[in-house]
Amino acid sequence: MEICTEYVRQFYSVFPAEISHLSNLQVLRIWTVDPYGLRLGPFNFELLLKNLTQLRYLDLYFVNISSTIPLNFSSYLTTLQLSDTQLHGVLPERVFHLSNLEDLSLPYNSLTGLIPSNVSGLQNLFVLYLSSNKLNGTIPSWIFSLPSLQYLDLSNNSFSGKIQEFKSNNKVYFASVKQNQLQGPIPKSLLDLQDLQILILSQNNFSGQIPSTVCNLKTLELLDLGSNNLNGTIPQCLGEMSGLMVLDLNNNRLSGTINTTFNTESQINIINLYGNKLKGKVPPSLINCRYLELLDLGNNELNDTFPSWLGGLPGLMILSLRSNKLHGPISDSRTANLFAQIRVIDLSSNRFSGNLPVSLFENFQAMKIIGENSRTREYVADASSSVYTNTLIVTTKGLDLELPRVLTTYMIIDLSSNRFEGNLPSIIGDLAGPCTLNLSHNGLEGIIPASLQHLSVLESLDLSSNKIGGEIPQQLASLTFLAVLNLSHNHLVGCIPKGKQFDMFDNSSYRGNDGLRGLQLSKACGGDDGVPQATTPVELDDQEEDEGDLISWQAVFMGFGSGLVIGLSIIYIMLSTHYPVWFSRMVVKFEQRIVTTMERHKKRY
């Protein structure tokens, strides 16, 4: 007898107790749509296991059990899958003595305690999935020696110590111990698992060098050793692994040059070497990686000119070369379709110089489309996203952010903190898709192109610390998604535009522009203080002008006495009601205008 219900929509708020009376039930599988909406509870869970003595397959997903794991399991049980069911307490040793067990999956709970150091049996276990719990202690070597084991995931726990060498088992194809506190060298026996396709050891404290024997894993598709303390050089043979799709060695202490030679048969689509001590040039053999979608070489010590040839990679979507020692101009190229699919280009904090390359912006074909119109959410290098999360460091809205997954609609141009000069190309306005444009801390001149108004989904615009002059185009007020604006420390003049997003930005967006005026800078602009702006005068003959002046100044002197009384009253009200500083300055400036005009006409008469 079987009961299988996948993705049910809460037909009960409480798990039907009648199910526990089905003594011949062998398969029970219930997955809910509403997380924890279906409540089983500790008592019913124990009763369920006690009565269903013939149960072989138990799979509850998102069911609210909120219990410890009872000890009275059916001895026939082959599959125990209790994912995200709010289990807590110590993981009982009894579970590891179910001799018929083939699949033990208890991820995303709050289980504590140790994995037993000695276990006999489990000859048929091929899945051990205990990720995202609170398990601690060491990982016993017997786990890797289970004769039928194929899938091992102990990630996101608190395991510590070293992984001891073990007898090889050639059936394991997936092994992840990500995000623990493991240390010591990478076990050589781990690299003897000849069927291994996915190896994830990231976010631990593994040390020592990367053994070159990793290249003996002919079936390896994903190698993630990021965020450890590994040192030495990158094994050159990694480029010869034609089946490797993901190579992530970020945030280690790797040094030397990137002497890996990628061959033309390479299937790789993600290379992340961010945050090491790598020197030398960007390896030219990367041009052979025709499936490459993400290349992150940021935060190293690379010393090279701009590798414009990378633009020939047809699927490259993310290129990060930030925080290196790259230098020289980025020459305009007549080659069409370079970087045509690029979504994120980060060249910040280098030593690039010369004018901003117009042809580079012209070739950003993917950025000319507003990605928000896409009906589906697609991610860069999405084929590996179910088991692997790449972390991309970007600066947006003034903050350094870690992006675990990057939507193909998320577009960034960051050329900040270089030595670029010349004018801002108006062609940037042809790129409708970017949400972040950062050209700050360069030597750019000229004016802000009004064409930037066409960046209709722009959320962050940073042009600070340049030599940009002229006025802020009023058209930029149409950027309704703009949340962060930084135009500070330039040579801008005129009035700050009003309306929409511009009414939200404070003086930090504009400071350091001596000729810029607006309420944000406590510098009144025409129309801000209630005084009408000057209009073009009507030409009069001399007699009419003299008569007009005489009549005007008679009216002025007649009204001056009463005006003085009113003015003093306004000042008194202002001081007693704590009006803002700009109001005080407005009154003073108005008074100065009257006095100056009076003195000029006194001299005339």
C-alpha cells in the first residue's frame, strides 16, 4: 500500500491521524507547498513510526514535525527522507544501524551531536544527506568507505578536525563538506575516488597545496576549493581536464602565475580565482574556453594590459578584473561583437588610462535590452546552480556586496578608481539595461550627457571625484528607479534638478561642486527663495526710462518704511519659530538686493 502526494496544498492543517492505522502501508510520501503548514507533531510522529511496521519508504518534505527522532523505526526501512521538517535534538545512533537503509536524508533541520565513530552494516547506503544541521565532532573515515555510497553531503554543519585517510570507494560521484570547520591538508584518498564528478570543500580551513593528483579525476565536472587557506601554485594540469565545468579557488593564498593551459576541448563555464596572490598576465589560453560565462580574476596582483581578446568568447557574461595592477589604455577596436553578451564588467581599482573606449560600449549588445522584460528568471551559468553557488563581489549603491547568484538581467558597469580621462561618451545612453554605472575616481571631463536618461532601469549612478563640469541635465530626473546618486567632487554648476528621484538625495550626492546650487547644499537657486527670476527688460527711450525710474523709486521710498517694519517682524517670527538656515539666508540676500539697488540709484540722481 502506498500514499504519495507531492506539493499538496494543505488539505489539512493537522496531519491525518488515520494514516497511522494503515499497518500495511509501505510507502508514505507527502510534500507540502506551504512550509510547515501541515502539522504532524511529536506524538503523532512517534505513533506513526510505531504502528507502520511494514514501512519501507518515508519521505516528508516541509511537514511540521517539530520533534526529536524516535527510535522505533521499521527494520524494513530503505528510505528515510525528512527534509526541512523542524527536527531537533541529538541524531540517534540507532539510525545508523538500519541495515536495509539506502537513503538517509535529514537536511535543513536542527539536529545536533556526533556521527558515531564505528558503524557496522549500512552496506546498501548510497545517499547520506545531512546538510544544514548543527552536527559537530570529526567526520569518521568509515563514511567514505561505505561500499555502496554515491552521494555524500555534510555541508553547513560544525564538523571540525582533519579528514583522515581512508580506503577508497570508487562509487562516490558527489562529495560536499562545504561550510564547516575542517582543517589540515586535502586527503589524498579523497582524490582517489575515480567516479567523482562534484567535489566541494569550500569555506573550511584546509591548508597546504592543491595536490596535482586532482587531475587524475577524469570525470570531475565541478571543483570548489574556495575560502580555505590553500597555498602554492595552481596545478597546471587543471586546464587539461576537458570535462571540468566549474573551477572555484577563490579566497585562498595561491601565488605565482596562472600557468594553466586550457585546451580547445575545454567545457569550462565558470572560473573564479578571486582573492589570491596571483601575479603575471591573464593566460592567453582562456580564449580556448568557448563555453566560459563567468571569469573572476579580481583582487589579485595581475600585471597586464586590458585583455580585449576575451571579448571573443561568445558566451562571456561576467568579467571581473577588479583590484589588480592592470594598466594602459583600452584601445577602440574595429572588431564587431566583442563582449556582446557581457552583463557585468568590473575593471575597478586598476591603473587603466586614456579615454573611455567608445567601441567597448558599442559592443555591449546584451546591455541594450532591458532585462526586466524577461518572463523567466535565468541565472548566469545556471546549469550548476542546484549544487553550487558562485559568489561575485560587486560594488553597487555605494556598498560592496556578495552576490551568490547573478541574474542574467542584472547588469553592472564599474570602471571606477582608474586613470581614465576625456569626455563621457554619450553612447552610454544606448545601454538601456545597466542597473549600476560607476565611473567614479577617474579624471573624466566634459559634461554629463543627457542621453543617460535612457538608462531607464538604472538604480545607482556614481560619477564622483572626476573633473566633470556643466549643469546636471534635467532629463536625469526621469530615472525613476535611481536610488543612489553620487556626483560629488566635480566641477558642476547651475541648479540641481527638481522632481521625482532628485528630491530624495541629500547634500552628500552633490558636495564638492562649488558652482552647484540647490536647497540640498543650502545655496538658494532661482525660484527656491520665492524671488522671481530676472526677465529680459523691454527697451524704453531715455525719457520714458527716467520717468519710470522716478516713479519706481518714489514707490520704493514710500514703501521702505512699512517694508522695514514687516521685514523685522518676519525676522522675529523666523527666530522664534526656528525656521531653517536657508530661510535666514533668503531674507538676508533679499535685503542686500534692496540696499544695493538703492545705492546705485542714489548715485544716479
